[in-house]
Amino acid sequence: MEKSDLKERNQILDEILESRRSIRVFKEEKPPKDWIEDIIEAGMLAPYAAAAVGDEKDFRRFFVFEKGSESIETAAQLMQKKAADGVQHFENLMAEKPFIRSKFEPFVKRLQMAVDNGVPGVGSAPYFLVVAELRGVPPAEQESLAHVLENMWLKATALDLGFQLVSLTSQMAEDEGFMGLLELPLKKFALNGCAVGYPAFIPPATPRPDTMKATRWMD
Ligand SMILES: Cc1cc2nc3c(=O)[nH]c(=O)nc-3n(C[C@H](O)[C@H](O)[C@H](O)COP(=O)(O)O)c2cc1C
């Protein structure tokens, strides 16, 4: 590749990496479906744990939920219920072991907000995308899912779309109702998800540690 082309390619990549943000408020307007397909294609290109899943070719699936659809209403209700179960579980745990309260409380408060107001991005954003990755031996599906979602995030950024990770989606892999909705067998797949739409506004970059200080070149 020509030096100037290489420079231009890296400038574009750097600009995308630097402008990626967590977007938590979306406009009503729906992005075009082919952009959502492009985001999914970027996810499909992400690496997968080939040694862990063996010869299985059907190791990754995508599910598109649209705002206002029947399926997103069902998904949102099931996820809200999962958040409520989580609150109950951690409240019991904190009652049993009061010394963990200070560490767990902020997380439980966030879960309680999902119970009260709905899971952020699920039903409120134009699209909620769920990714399922085949479980393997050794388990590496959550790492694979992180790669998939990062690819999707960067593609969404390149399209000037907003993207929010919806971590609670991973809990739904154990939920019979949710897996039934996806028509996936229980125990075979891990899940994660994200919300996508036009950002209502672009927040400033969040701080990062100084890279030089965080990096040590070993002798
Ligand atoms: C493993 C992981 C899980 C996350 N889960 C959520 C989530 O459920 N909801 C959310 O709004 N952001 C979630 N985030 C996004 C982080 O909060 C965000 O990346 C961080 O605050 C930095 O902001 P930035 O993405 O704008 O750089 C998650 C990030 C990671 C790495």
C-alpha cells in the first residue's frame, strides 16, 4: 500500500476510535435498516474462538428488535423481571453479609432503576440488537461477544449512529422465556446486546489513564 494511502486509512481509523462514545439517549427517528445490516455484518466479521467451538459452523446469531414491536415489549418485560430478580438476590445477599453492602449498593441501585424505569436502551432506543454466541470448551463466548460488540460499535460510530451496551442481556441466556423468544436452546448460547439509534446528543470523551504511564516496555 502507498504510504499516503496508509496514512489516510489510519487517520480514518483513529478518528473512529476516538469518536466512539456510549450513547444513552436516542432520537425517535429510526436509522435505515441497511445500516443495521451493515452493523451486524461488522459483528459477524469479529473473531470467534475457533478452537473452543470446534467444527460447529452456526456459532453466531443476531436478533433485531425494533421499537414499538410486540417482541421488544416482551423482551423489555422479561429483562425488567430479570433486573427485579437481581435486586432481590443482592438484597438477600447484603442482608446476610452486611460488609459487602458498600461494594454492591451502587450496582443494586442501578438494577433498581431498571426495575422502576425499564432497562436502558431496551424499548426506548429504535433498535435493540441481541447477539448469541455458541458456548464452547473452554468457555470463551463472552470474550467473543465482546469482540463482536466492539466491531458493531465501531461500525455504528463510522455511520454516525449512537450505540449503548446493554450488559443485562448476558443474564438473559439463562432465562427460559427470553431464549424461547429467540427460539434458541437453553445452555447452548451466551448472549449480549446493544441499543442503536441516532444520538440525541454527543457526550464529551470520558477520561482515560495516561497511556505512557500505563505502559511498561519490558527489559
Ligand atoms: C463490559 C462492559 C459493560 C458495559 N455495560 C454497559 C451497560 O450495560 N450500559 C451502559 O450504558 N454502558 C455500559 N458500558 C459502557 C461503559 O459504561 C462506557 O464504555 C464507559 O463509561 C466509558 O464511556 P465511553 O464508552 O463513552 O468511552 C459497558 C462497558 C463495558 C466495557
